[in-house]
Amino acid sequence: CSCGKIFEVTADKFESVQSCGCAQDRARKYQAETILKEYTEMATEDGTNVIAIRDKKMLKNNTSGVRGVSWDRSRNKWMAQIMFKGENYHLGRYDKLEDAAEIRKIAEQKMFGEFLKWFAEEFPERWKKIQKRK
């Protein structure tokens, strides 16, 4: 193979086989990356990814159970923050997790709600495609 791997092939396939499978793997990976890139670009406007703010998925390393809320060890408080239009907004530090979660929820509704409404009205075709991918 062009990758250097030696592989066996039956005589009847000898003329038609051109790779050990690595070429197909590379093609699949490239196609997946291209589709993901196009989908991400289609769903992003003004530095904000519509899918990321619409979906309520948390990062794997989230330990608070609340998106955008983390424990600040240096101050022994819960810290709330939100990312919107490429900017990180600090929403304060709180003694109680519930308080940090509530302020984060309010910020989401205020920032994301209006943006999602605007996006759906401004880009209806893109919005339809995003809605199909739930």
C-alpha cells in the first residue's frame, strides 16, 4: 500500500485493489470533518454557535451540574459566567450553588432567547436545518 503496510489480496482482486483500506479511512475522516465544519459554520453567527446555546449539554468536566457554574477554590464560592458573541461575561460569585444557577439561567434567557429569536427570523433556512438535527 502507499502507506507502507503490506497486505494480502486475492488474485482476482489484485488489479482493482489500490490500498489496504487506509485511503478509505482517510476519505471518511476528511468527509466527516468537512461536514462538521460546514454545519458549524452554518450554525454560527456573530461569534455565537446557535447549536451550542440551544442545546443544554454540559462539558464532561462539569462538576456543579449547572452549565456555566463552577467552584472558585480561591474564594470558596460558586462562580457563574456565560459566553456570548465571543465574549465571556462574569456573572458574579455566590455562596450558594442555587444562586449562581439562577443568575446563569436569567442571563441565558436574556441573552440567548433574543438571539435565537433573531436568528430564526433572519436566517429561516439555516434555522430549519438546525432544528432537523436535534
